[in-house]
Amino acid sequence: FHLSHKVTRVVPESALLIVLGLVLGGIVWAADHIASFALTPIVFFFYLLPPIVLDAGYFMPNRLFFGNLGSILLYAVIGTVWNAATTGLSLYGVYQTGIMGHLNSGLLDFLLFGSLIAAVDPVAVLAVFEEVHVNEVLFIIVFGESLLNDAVTVVLYHVFETFVAIGPEKVTGIECVKGVVSFFVVSLGGTLVGIFFAFLLSLVCRFTKHVRIIEPGFVFIISYLSYLTAEMLSLSSILAITFCGICCQKYVKANISEQSSTTVRYTMKMMASGAETIIFMFLGISAVNPDIWTWNTAFILLTLVFISVYRVIGVVLQTWILNHYRMVQLEIIDQVVMSYGGLRGAVAFALAVLLDDTKVKEKNLFVSTTIIVVFFTVIFQGLTIKPLVQWLKVKKTEHREPKLNEKLHGRAFDHILSAIEDISGQIGHNYLRDKWSNFDRKFLSKVLMRRSAQKSRDQILNVFHELNLKDAI
């Protein structure tokens, strides 16, 4: 596939893998007449998702991510709640008219379905957007949103699942307040667990000077522990492992040796790439199982229409609000790409399969619809997003190392901007970043970095070291 540039320019790898999965599933079905392979939620959430999310967190461009964190959180939290509520309520409203025929579902079932179908998949987004090379700001907003949106979706899903389990007549105002509170507890709790394990990992790596060979092992084991601990405490495990990767990268890279750093980088990329391949193949294979298919044309078509329309409305409304506060405005073209980048994937499918068919009577219809939505967004939108980006002339990213002159000017501007904010008494993100880097230099780095790493943080020595390393390589 990667040898043929004509194919890779047109077809995203994720779409190809799904088709390959369908073919393989068809062969297995023709031979055995039973679907012997399926993507189970336990395999997905415990073995396939963590390496992908850890890879995304560990290689996250931190400055870009935290610089746009407000925008990312707005799209991920408010946007997800908006998509889930509007899709669920609209489907229920249309169902009341009788177009869909008789379904054994109430309002809560539709809201539960709305919450799981709102999961924008970081795996699908990464697979498509990395090939498109859109500019950094647009990429980080779409990717950051898809990453945090997963955590929000899982929390929403569990809230509505609990409501369905206790029955609609017992859902009172107090239960709704509990749901909102649990949403914040689960999200913030997961983030704090991730930060705690990131600092633990950084501290451990500080003392591994004489056991260099097991350094990469610590990185993977402690990161995975953050995921399992959050899961065990019923907190957001996706947020835990994401923030563990984001917060530990700086100290871990400074503490471990060059060889260990290379090992971590390639192993992490290999595991994430392998997990992505398995997920998309299994999405294709899982679809070849007549037992899970229940067809309802009106329900499936309306789901596709509603998720597309409400995503566009949500992006336009939120961007209009954000542009009042952002220095770098998000143009109409950016909004089109963001609306189009809402690819659904394995998270939505795994959540649909997790449904309890004794409580949710229309489970098979929800699973079938989710498969159709995943195939439509990954294959159709995945195939058409590249031509769309080229046609709209979206600003592309430039992959090059900034020159020393640019680095110096960038650093000078950072100091000037934080000074202006300081003098004018405004607390903006330049001021906050300056305060954080001072706190990091005085306290955190002294605790979490070994002495030799602290010395090498001297900027001129660092540049000299990097140039020497490049020459050596």
C-alpha cells in the first residue's frame, strides 16, 4: 500500500483497512458460517486504545496544545454535549411522528444513543489529518477535541446508561444534578490521576542512571498503570493516560539516555500503529455478522443527517463565540474542515456493543447504525477530505526546523508579550506561561530532573549538544 503513491494520495489507510476487514470477515463467514472474530469492548478499551492515546499524549506539541486549550475544551465539552443532546432529542422527536415504525425505546434510550454516536474518534482523525498536513492550529484543535471528546463521551454514556438502568420514572432533578457533578468528578479526577503518575514516572526516571536498559519499561508500565488506576477508581482513564503522556514527556526525555529515548519513541509509534491497524481491520470483520444487523432506513439516514447538520451548527456557533476572544481567528475555511473532520470510529462502536440488551431493547439497531455511521465517515469523508482541503486552499503546515534567528526572535517576543501583560495588569496566557516556566525552573525541574539534565538545560550548551548530535548521526 505504501509503495504505491497513487493509491496513498487518494485512499486513507483507515478506509483501506476497513475494506480489507470486510473482505476477511466475508471469507471467514463463507468458510464457517459463524462470525468467529469480533472487536470486543474489553479488548478495545484495555489493550488497543491505551497505546494510541499514550502515543498522542507523549508526542503532543505542548505549547500549541496549552495555547489552544480553551478552544479545545469548548469544542470537546460543550460541543459534545450539544451533539449528543440534539441528535438524541431530534431522533426521538421524529420517532414520535411514526416515520420509523415501532421501536421499543424511550427518550432516555435515544439520548444514550446520541451520547455514544457523538464520539469523534482520535484514531480516525489522526489517520486522515496526518496525511492531509493542515496547519498546526487547525490540526491541534481538531485532534485535541477528538482526544478529549472521547473522555467526555464515555462519561456522558455512563450517566445516561445509569438513567436507563434505574428507569425513566425514577430520574428526578436530584439524579440530573448528580449526573452533572459526576461528569466533572470523573473528568477532573482522571486528569489528576494522570498528572500524579506523570510526576511519579519522572521521579523514577531520575534514578535510573545505572539501569539504562529498563528505562523504556518504566515509561510504558507506569503510563499504563495510570490508565488502569483511573479505570479502577471509575474515573476517566482516557484523560488519565493522555495527561500522563503530556506532563511527563519533558522530564522523562531529559532524564533517560538517547538510546532509551529512541527505544521509547519507536516502540510507542509501533504499538500505536499496530493497534490502529487492528482496530480498523476488526471494524470491518465485526460488520460481517448477520446476528447484529437490524435495519431501519429512516433511523439510519436521519442519524447520518443529524450528526452532520448539528456538528456544522455547533462548530459555527462555538467558533463565533471563540473568535471574540482569540488572537488567531478561525476562518470560514477552518470551520468547514473542522465540521468535516468529525469522523466517528471504534470508540462509538465499542460503546454500542457494551450496551446491555436486557435494558436497551433496540441494541442491535443502535449497533447497526453505529457501524454504518463509522463506515460512512471514515470511508466517504476520509476519501473526500484531501480534495476538499486542496480545493479550499487550506493553509498547510511547514515541516522544517526553525532557524536560530527565528528561535531568538520567538523567545524575545515571548518575554516582551508577558512583560506587556504584566505592566498592563492583564493576566493572559503569555503571563501565565512565563509564571509557569519560572515555577518549573525553580521547583519542579529540581525535583524531577537529574542534576546532569538540569545543567544541560542551559540554552547555548543545549544547541551546541544538538548540533554535535546531528553531526554524529
